[in-house]
Amino acid sequence: MDASILMMAQLLSQLPIPEAQVITINPSLPVEEAAEDYAKKLREAFQGDSIPVFDLLILGIGPDGHTCSLFPDHPLLQEKEKIVAPISDSPKPPPQRVTLTLPVLNAARTVIFVVTGEGKATVLKRILEGQEENPLPAALVQPHTGQLCWFLDEAAARLLTVPFEKHSTL
């Protein structure tokens, strides 16, 4: 099942959000057209903003430190003009994707990363504690005027040496 359909069924159907306020990527279009179409929809929804300013973005990270479809050492990390970009050479399936760009992620009022599992511990340490010359994509998410929050389980946080607050366990 397509991830956006699954999200709609499991999350958004439980919330009192009018369907007209849910902006989706059209998966039936070629990737270039899908990115252009989604950017057009966002510009219509965020009129007056050259870069859409989301109230909240909830993101995850991949085992390589990618977020959205922004992968390590990929040219899209340098994109400054587009708000939405196609990717045709994703190192992770599927090879063709549509992604928000870093300017959009960094314009958000609040960005929350949710990271779980022991398999993410090493890359999470690199993102949060690394002083790398080429930071991983998730480390490049630094909202200009907004908040950045990380929600981690104990397994993902097990290698961290920076202080962090433990609120509860599930």
C-alpha cells in the first residue's frame, strides 16, 4: 500500500481535518511533473510566502542519515530555489521520488524527528554529536526561527553522550 494512502487511513482519518486541507503528491504523474504539481499546490495553499512555512513537520531518519528524500552527498542538498524537487536516482527504492527541499524544512515553525530502534543509534549519534565536514542530511535540518525537537526511544538514544531529557517510556 502507498505510504500516503496508509497515512491517510491511519492518521488523518482520525483527526478533524477537512479533506480540502490535505495536500498530496499525485503518484500517477511522472516524477518531474509530480514535483511541479505538488509545488503548485503548496504555493496555492501558502499564498504570500515564497517558501511555505509549515506549523509542524514530523520527520524520520534513514539508516544513512537521510530525511524526506534528501540523501547524503546528493545534489538536492544544495537546492536553494525549488520548494519541491524530484529525485530520479534515489539510492533507496523507489528510485523516483518527490521531496520537500531543505529551505522548506528549515522554514518550519516546528520540526519533530521521531527516531526508534537500535539500528538508528549509530547514525543518530553522528547527526546529533558529529562535527562532520559534510553533515548528514538530517543534521542540516535546523529551523531558522522555529523549534527542533527529537523524540527517541532508548534503543535509538543508547549511544548518545550529550545530555537529554527522558520523559517517559512506552
